[in-house]
Amino acid sequence: MSFNPNGGDFTPKTQTVPGGKCAVEPKEPKRKSYIFEGWYYKDENGKEQKWDFETPVHADLSLKAAWKKDAGEVNGTAQKENNKTKKKETGNYSWEGEEILESNKNGEVITGSGSSKESTAKTGDTADFSMAFVMLAAGGGILTLLLHKNRKNK
């Protein structure tokens, strides 16, 4: 079984499946401004059908990724949706979070979610200096110890 990502960000490895066994569903590819709809094949009539990975494989198959234009994106720019909480599912995991939507000074819409540890610092941002303070205090302590030892030896 081979896979055509049809514009997706990676091509899953070709699978050799013994006759009558099921193929393993690969990780979903990603494509900017599109939503992955599944893996499709052409049936005996030439009509595209979505492949069910619980169906046993009996012949060589080539599956092609199907995509739907993301309705939340227009001309590559995300549209504001009143900061609604969205639920997303990936594999066996799901998460809920609030999408952060704001405009930069050029009027471009910025989207994203996550913690501050995942973001890039901007001018005016402050950082946690606790580790730097600990390092400075430890260095000062070592320096004091060395100076005290030096005075005893004189």
C-alpha cells in the first residue's frame, strides 16, 4: 500500500501487507490552510472512496490524501471567531483550549494557543531570573570561600 500526500507535508512509508490483513493507518499529514479528510482510493468504477483501515487488503493499493479548504482561513488569513473554545482530536488524544486571536501592528491576524514557554519573547517581555540569581549567588559564595582561604594562607 502506497500513499500520496497530495500536497501534504510528508509521505508515509509504503506498507507491505500480507493478503487478507489490514494496513496500519499512518500519521495524518498536514497542509497549510487545509483540513485532512482521509485517505482515498479509486474503486473499480473509477470513483474515489474513503479507505477504511479496518478493511483487509487483497491487492496493491495507492491511497491519496483528500483535503478540504479550511473555512476558518480566507486568503491565508485566519478569521476571528470571538475567541471560542475549540476541541481538537489527534489520534487517540483530544484537547480543548482557547484560540488566541489578535492583530499585530501591520493589521495581520495572529493565531495560536499554548503556554508562554512555547512562545518567542518580544520587546518588553520579562524573563524569570531566578536561575541567574542562583548561579550568581553560588559564584559569589565560591569567590568568598577562595578569598577567605587565601587570607588564611598569608
